[in-house]
Amino acid sequence: MGLIDTKTLTRGLIAWMRREGLAPTRTRLVKFLYLADLQHARYKGGETLTTWRWYTGPFGPVAVEALQLFDQGVREGWLRQWAVGGDDEAESDRRAVGYDLPEQDESLHEAMPPLLGKVREWMKRYGDSTPNLLRFVYGDTEPMQNVREGEVLNFSRARPLGPGPAVQSAPLPRKQVKRLDDLVARLRAEYSAARAASAGFADGPRDAAYLEGVPTDDDLPSGEFIITFPRSGDE
Amino acid sequence: MGLLQYFGSKFYTPLDKIGTPVLGQLAWVPVPNLNPHPFVVEGQRVQDTSHQVARARWVPLNDNHFRRREHKQLPILNFNLGETEEMIAFKAKRRPALVVGTGATLLGMPGEIMKAHHEENRLVVAPVYGVRSENDLSGFSSIMMARVRHLLYRQYFPLAAWRETRASKTHDGACSLEEGIVRFDRLQFVTPSPPGCKLVPLRVSDDVLALLHAMLWTYLHAPPSDALKEMREVLASCLPDEARPAT
């Protein structure tokens, strides 16, 4: 890894989140690591920063390597793990686990590559709501398009953002502007003539026979149903 | 005398085979029921930790849909919805439809393997709605059928019944059709391949196509030709009394 190592990247993302007043939960941190990889892949021919094997888990993109790195960080003391929510088994799905830095490190802000500025924008936009962050990751990032749960993500689908360099039209010569003015005037006259001609071409009556005789489209009642989706490898 | 009587057996021209879609050809396509008030499908996980099972609610579209908003629920993977996207739900029915536009958006070389792209070889079709009957209460009334046969409405065009005598074994897609009304106010775009679009080896005749073309253009703001105006006058003078509006 040339641009930044995974330890510094992880610590830098936590520093950014805290700077933005956001709680660096494990789910969010994993998602911002994924977005950092995506942003790199978009401009570096599909190569990720981490080279991790990302796949789709119950909460979107996840890499085993990311979780192992967090554990390693806690063991080595460069990450501090915290948890909020109930401790008993029944409330385990409401418990949030997250990570912080043992102490502030201003140098981390300098270490983050400029390419990841977009990740910080996303952090500001989605970082305080995990559902919104996941919705963005699911719906608006290329590797997640049309994947099933359990499927390995393909970053070669990543494409640079934006429409490409702007293509400016040259100013029109005065002679051509005059010609276009004349043509627009002709088209306007044709349109006016068409409107006038159509005005005499009246439609049939909108009377009781019309209102009763044209099919109406029924409204649906509100309701709900259950959908079951296949996992990767299911038929 | 209505248009269908006038054209009689010359309303249609059978085609030897389905082939490449041509103007005036018939096809079967799913036609959405355009509710005045659209419905949105809102997905919700049954369990927070699984994408496998989702509870989908369909609810009337409201001002919060299609906007960035604070989502309370985790998203559903297979919905693949972006932050300002929604799933719309509507009923649909397979109906006959008349091809009124072909190949307008196809660029590139025919036969070339195309990547996923916005460019599509879509057909423009006008769906056909049937006559009200004991079996289908949602069709047009007989008064409206009569008025349309006399070209009283720009958005509607009459379609004659067709009794198919050719076997579907020898003529793929061959089928009979009931009398109906071609609806320009329900134009839609379809990809010309099954199951979304099953072509029929039948098209309206050149004379019918010329009239249909004139009516469609008029529906789309073009000035009516003198011939069309005169034709409507002739047909209107023959409108049966039962179909005349009360004065």
C-alpha cells in the first residue's frame, strides 16, 4: 500500500468523524473504509487502497480484514473500543460498538490523501444516520449494484465521478445567429398557425356519456406483503 | 357509417412472419394502470440483521417521497434504491398495442454487442383498450366506441376486430383480436423482445396507417390536414343518434 497504510487510514477516519461530531460506530467506520476504497478505485483503475476482500453482509459492505484490524488496534492500544446499549442477550441487537483513538493526533488529518476529501463530504452528509449512510452505499455506489448478500464486491465497476471535462461550445458567428433568429421566427409562425388550425378541430364532447364511458383506473388500497430475497449462491 | 365499416376487410394487412417491428404492427405488452395517485413501495427489514426477508408496504405517494430525508429503517439490499429514489407500484394488464414509433433511439452498429447503456431500441406503442362486457366491466362503453369509430376524439383511434385463420404453428404469434380503441393518451416505450413485448404477424393497412398517422400528429399539436378535417366532418354526419351529445 503506497498512499496510506490501513492503520493510519482507520485512525484518520475516526479523527475525521470525531471532528465532525459523529460517533465512530463499527458499522459506520467499516462503511467509510469501504467508501475510501471505492473513491480510490474510481480514479485508480479499480484498485482499492486496502486490497481487502469486501463482500455484502447484513449491514452492507464488510471485510474480515477490517474487523481483524480493529481487534489488532485494540490489542496493540492504538484503538479504544467502546459500547453503548443493553448488555443482556435480548438487547444485543440494540448494542452499538465503536472505536476511538486513545488520544488526539493532529498529524492524522495531514496524512489523509486529498483523494479522500469526498469521503469526508459523505461523512458530513450521512455520518449521523446509519440508515441514510447504508441507503447511499446500497443505492449509489457501483460495486453494490445488483449484488446479493454474501457476494464479493467487484471494484472494477467503479467509475470516476462526474460527466468528464466540460465541452464548451464556440460562440456563434453573427451571420449564423441572424439565420437562427429567422428560423426561430418561422418556427414560431408555423406553431401559431398550427395552434390556430387545431382550434377549429374541436374534440368530441366531455359529457355524461364520455365520463361514464371511458375506463377509469382503480386506486390500490394501502397494504403490505412479505418478500424473501435469495442469498448469493441460492437458486 | 363508421370507420371500421368503411375499411371493412381492408383494415389489416397480415404479415408472413413477425420479423423486425414495423409501423402499425400489433404487439402484446404489459400496460400499466395509471392511478391518478401513484403508490410507493416502502421496504422494511423484518429483522435488522438480515436482508433476506423484507416487509414491503405500499402507500400513497406523499411529499416526503423522492427527497433526501431521515430514514429510520435500514435499507433493503435488493431494492438498490438511491437516496432520492423510490419503488412505484401499479397494476398492469397485458393488452394489444399498436406500434407507432420504431428504432428512434438506436445508435451504433446493428448486431454489435452493446454494453449496458441508456441507448435502447425501444418501440413507441399505443395500447388498445377493449369494449365493456359482462366479462370486463372496465372497458369503453358502446356510446364511446361509436364516437371513436367516427373520430370524435383526438386521443382515441378505432381498431377493428381480427379473426385469425392461420395456425400459430406456422405463424408464430398469430392470434385473433377483439374490437378496441387505440389510446394515444397512454403511449409507452417498450423493448421489442419477449416477454415484455410479443409481436403479432399483423399490421394495419397502409390506408389505415395514413389516417392513424394524421390523427396521432394532431394529438401531438400538429395542425390537422384538410383531408382529415373533411374526413371527420363526413364521419360526424353519419354518427348514430344514440351517440350524439345531448344539445
